Amino acid sequence: MSSLVTNMRHYRKSDLKPGLLVKDPVTKDLGFLVERFDIMEGWEHEEIWVWDMYWTGPTTDFENCKVPFIEEALLSLLNAEEWIIVEKEDE
């Protein structure tokens, strides 16, 4: 009997930081995490954390270069390997 081995990482909220670069392997677009904020701040509602992201790449234009993403959705895309984190090269 064989077992499936995966290198899949489970990303958590603590892995997301301003300056993190993500890549959509399908479109080749790159997204840069800028700022995390609670979109429900000031409302009597549970917190909903959102990341402001700036995008560049083949499918990005002036209308979709700044897109906020709900943190849970961002983590789901990373954990499903729909997006990947671009690691910094050693200097």
C-alpha cells in the first residue's frame, strides 16, 4: 500500500505580513500585501480582516491593480495552492 506524500504547507494569519508577494500561477500576476484592516471597524459586528493588495502583471490594468482581499479568502487561495508565496532571494 502506498501513501500520498505532499509538501503542502498550511498558511495561517501570522504568515501574512505587509510586503509579502504572492503570485497567481495561472495569470502570472503578482500581488503585494500592503495593509491589513478590519472592514467592520466602527460597526457592532465581529471583525472581518481584509488586506489591501496592489497587483501587477499580464492581466492587471488601472481598474484592478488595487484590490482588497478578505484574509480568510487569501489564506484559502494559498492553502489550495491557487496562489503561491514568492520567496525573497538571498542577498
